[in-house]
Amino acid sequence: MQKQRTTSQWRELDAAHHLHPFTDTASLNQAGARVMTRGEGIYLWDSDGNKIIDGMAGLWCVNVGYGRKDFAEVARRQMEELPFYNTFFKTTHPAVVELSSLLAEVTPAGFEHVFYTNSGSESVDTMIRMVRRYWDVQGKPEKKTLIGRWNGYHGSTIGGASLGGMKYMHEQGDLPIPGMAHIEQPWWYKHGKDMTPDEFGVVAARWLDERIQEIGADKVAAFVAEPIQGAGGVIIPPATYWPEIERICRKHDVLIVADEVICGFGRTGEWFGHQHFGFQPDLFTAAKGLSSGYLPIGAVFVGKRVAEGLVAGGDFNHGFTYSGHPVCAAVAHANVVALRDEGIVQRVKDDIGPYMQKRWRETFSQFEHVDDVRGVGLIQAFTLVKNKAKRELFPDFGEVGTLCRDIFFRNNLIMRACGDHIVCSPPLVMTRAEVDEMLGVAARCLAEFEQALKARGLA
Ligand SMILES: Cc1ncc(COP(=O)(O)O)c(CNc2cccc(C(=O)O)c2)c1O
């Protein structure tokens, strides 16, 4: 059991020894970290006993909710039986075989092969190496550039961060590495001007056609994108975007890769986000909802064309010590069985997703500085704007987002500010009553936010 300490004792030790990700350590240590001690369903408790609504499912990942004691039992049994063995050197073990077989059932037809990693970033880096290896084996060693999107997020390894389009990440570590290119994101609210969303979707997709022709189709290996950009602020492309992207990629023989780390495993109401938008990738990456965050595991799902290419190439010189880790695989298996057999994914599509989307729009469309209220399944957002009628954003993008997020946090509600986008991605098991509870708290927070804007002379 955890050692019992006071909040200030936890904070003091944390400040003395723990460097947090994506954090300004000095400013964090002035305020002190919030110490989360327990989770149950959609709720968290901190070390001061506050009960918190987790509107972010951890980090977009705790799809089945907190407190699954059955998963703990699966982990205990596997840990006692075989706590580790590798999948190198012609060996395997029952846990990873059973998971691989189950995943072949829940992924779309044509995806019979899976490669395991420990995270979404490692899945993206694995995909980069697979795609480049594929074109080598095809006798096209020049066809190596991968195209991503500005404000896309593909992780924090050197490959993933380079493929992603977060410029503040590129500035640290001299990124992107060679062989990476980016096109603008399909953010209608900012770039759509006087086009309808459907008109804009085609225009935004054709930015890819232009880029491919600039680089030369014979040098472009793949286009990589999230079905819905998550950490970029839940940027949902118009319905016309992905079909046009697919047409363009097929025209130039450029592989399509969907980064399903957030959209995968039920988030949109389909098992995978590409199914919601109706396109067929050649590979897709996953992590987060694969195990609901109970243990770290990621995966690359490899379609028939690329799988056959890799197999034909003989040795694929890539992998990780913990690829297919037995305990992680066993818990991921239990998680996917729960998502399927408890009807969690289907319920997002048929019930709680439509309910959330209706209530989300009802709750937030009323506020003067909230616009572009959007979402699908159980991933939703809105944008804080200076002037709705003009579709005018606030000048210092991100300032008011942080202000709003901090008001939520003070009211024991976790939602994420991505710039001035407020995003929400709760556990998929959320009930209708919990949706109403969360939105009731959020509405009160938005009223306080509107007051705070006026008090600061920002509105
Ligand atoms: C689409 C996508 N691809 C890859 C990754 C990387 O996964 P790992 O973190 O497991 O290496 C992600 C991760 N997404 C992510 C990770 C951490 C924070 C936030 C945020 O929104 O603040 C988002 C992601 O959202």
C-alpha cells in the first residue's frame, strides 16, 4: 500500500526529485502538483479528499473508467505466472498471441498483423521505420518523405515530434529530422473564410496534392494524420476532407496512415476513427484506449499490402524489449474484451455519444465568447472567441484557454485547454446522469469565466 503522507509532504518530495513532462518545473514547484490518489468510474480523488470529475479520462485514455479490479486480477495472475518474456529470437507467449488474435477480430478487414510498442510515440516511430522499409523493399529507396500537418500531434520521440506539427516542440531538439514535411490543418473556423465546411474540406485536402507535387510523388512515402486532431484542439475535418485525401493518396501511390492513438478503441463511436470518416488507411497506430491506460502498451496495425511487403523483406531490424509484454498484453486483452462484450463501444455510437453531443451543444452555445461547439462520440470541444459574429479569435491564442481551464480545475472538473480550444474526452462508460452533472459544473464555470473576461478587460 502507498505510504501515507500529507499533501505538502508529497509535494515537497515531488518538487525535490520529479521532473514532469511538458512542464515548467520552477513554476510547477511554486504552486505544487495536485496529488491524485484514487480513481473510480469517471471520478478521481486527490490527497486532500476532493472528488474530481475527470473529463479527460486521464490523458484521453481511460476508456473503461477507473477502478476495474478485474484488470488488476488479470495482471496479478499473469505477473505470478510469467511476469516477462520477450518476443525476440523466435519466442512468443500465450498473452500476446491471444491479444493479437483478438485484435484481428476487432480491427477492420485487411488488418491481420500487429506490432507492439510501449506508447503512442513508439508506435509512430515504428510506423516511420516500417513505411520507409516498405518502400526500400519495393525498390523505391527515394520514396521516404512523410507528410504530417501543422498542429498535428504524433508523440514526443524524435520521429513522432518531427512528424507532428507542434512548432514549440520543433524548437527544442533541432526538429524536424530530415524527410518530414507538413501541410496546414483542416481547421474551417480559422481557415475556411467564406467557404462552407464542405467546400473547405476539399480545398484543405488539396493542400496535400500541392505538397506531394512540390516534393515529387516519387519521393513521398506516406501521409500521416489523426482522423480528428486531439491534442491540437479536437479539430474535426469536414466530411468531404478524408475522402478527398484518400483519392489524392491513391492517385500518387502515397500510403495513408491514421494515427488512432486518441480516436481508436471507441472514442468516436466506431472502433476506430477512420471508420467514422469512411477511409481505409494502409497502417494505423494505437495506444491509450488499447489498455485504457491501465498498463503502457502501443501497437501498429499493418494492412495487407505493407505486411506482405515487410514479410517479403526478410529481417525487419526494429523492436523493443517490452514489445508484447505479457502483463501489458493480458490487461489489454481484458480491456478490449470489456469494450466489446460490455457493449461500451456500441453504446458510445447508439446512446451516450448522441446524448453527450446534444447536451454539449445545448450547454455551451449560449455563451457570448464560445463558438464552434463540436464533437462526435465522446470527443468534443468548443473554442473561446473574442467575437462570434466575426469568427474572431482572441489575440494571444491560449491565454483565455488557460484561464478557463483553471476555473474548471478549481471546481474539481478536469477538461483540457489546447490553446483557446476547450476539449473534453471522458471515460466511455460515463452515464447520462454523469454527463448532466459534468455539464452543470461546466456551465457554472463558463459563467464565472465570462465574468473574469470582463473583469480583466478582455471582453
Ligand atoms: C495522436 C497521438 N499520437 C501519438 C501520441 C503519443 O502517445 P504517447 O504519449 O503514449 O507516446 C499521442 C499522445 N497524446 C497526448 C499525450 C500526452 C498529452 C496529451 C495532451 O493532450 O495533453 C496528448 C497522440 O494523441
